[in-house]
Amino acid sequence: MLLFLVFSVGFVAADTGPKPSAFVEVNYEGLLVEDGSRALMLWCWKESRVGDRDLYRLDDSIRTSFVNFSEYDSVKNCYWEMSYSWPDENCEKGVCSFHYMIPSEFKLAVFIPSLNETFISNSILRNNFDSTYEMNIYSDGSAIIEETTPFFNLFIVRSFLLAISATLLSELLVWLIFLKRRGLSLKILWKVALANILSISILWFVLAVAINAILNDTFMIWFILGELLVIIFEMFLIRYWSGKQFSLLASGIVCLIANILSIFLGYVILMIRFMYG
């Protein structure tokens, strides 16, 4: 039941829950930096990865300058080095955005073209699923990053509502075909809709955060586990609410097909967003 909804500055996946994100506003001497700066996160690795060039994309100036960067942290007993994949982002209108695979603690390196200089912040924890920060850079070379995450996140609420609407469209279509072929009452669709709303709600606001924290942002494991949990939850609940008018196997197969359709639909939406903005 994965459905990618792409809007605003990023995208979310419906039935696998929202993905972690971080947005950092960058200021230099109190003024917003808007000259096309680039940024990347530094992670604290237990073992140094310097020299493992196959893991790095050296297609921009900031990554090239950090390919051999390694700073040992004696307190944490780890090495501050650049990430092996993304995030490394162009910052738009003074805001650098990061999605997926965001560590629970990081430093931010920002390259400002007009100054031809890179600045590294202090380390900071990511305490929220969707976080916002402010990084203030000073002429003496120091850089301080602080969290500014608001208590109420309108972005995630809007994402959730859009995800439910789009997911129900694909889910109900599959169940409609199944019920018609079996000659069963279409009133069951109301139960299907309710089961989907419950599963999405639980996964977005409970399991998504829990799984993400436990698995330390391992997206693929999170993706597979989330999908399995949703399918199992819905196959039992829909069959029970429908008065067991069809077998558990049939319920599971329909839920699986509905998930696959949502994945395909989500991929199409994602590609449209990337192609046409």
C-alpha cells in the first residue's frame, strides 16, 4: 500500500508512513544565505570510512573537499565524516533540506560560494521525526546550529490527509473488483475504507516513528516491515468486519494486490513530480 505523494519541498509515502526530514535555515552574520550554497551532513561513524571512495558521489565541490575529512571524537569514540549517500543538497532560499537516512546526531557542513568557504557546525541531536533548525555562521568562522522545530507540524498533517485520500482510491478499486466477482455486498467497502484509515493512522503516527528509531533510519528494512504489518493488520480486520464471508487467504491476496497497486501509483506520482515539479 505504498503511495508516494509529492508536494511542497519533498514527498511522503502513504502506507509506509512519513519519512524523516530536516530543514536547516542558514544565516551568515544574521542575514539569510541565498547564493546557492551547498550542504552535507557529517555522521559520527564507529569506524572511519575515509578512502572508501566507492561509497561517495564526488560530483560537487563540497563532497570533493570532504572526501578525506575525518575528525575523531574522543568523547563519543567515533569519526565525524561525510555521509555515504545523500543527503547533500543545494540550499534553496537559504534553507537546506534533508530526507531519509538522517542520523540521530549530526554536524552540518555548509559551503557558501560568495565566500568560497565551508563552515562546520556543532553537533546536534535529531529529537523529532520532522525537524527544523537554524544555523548561524559568523565572520570568525564559527557556526552554531540550534533546533527550532515547532510543536505543531502542519506539513505532516497535510501529508497525512492527502495520503489517506489517494491510498483509499487505489485500495477501494481493488476491493470493488473482488467483491463484484464474488457477488458480495458492496457495503463491505465501508469496512475496507475504515480498516485502511486505521492502518495508515497507526503506521504513520505510531509504528513509523517506533520502527524508524529502532532500526536507526534503515529505510529498506522499515519499508518491508511496514508493508508486512499493514497487510497482516488489514487482512485480519477486513475479513472479521465482513463477517468472514471470504477466506483469510483471499483477504491476504487482495490486500497484497492493493498494496502493489498503491506502490505503482505512488511511483507514477513521484515521477510526475520530479519531471514537472
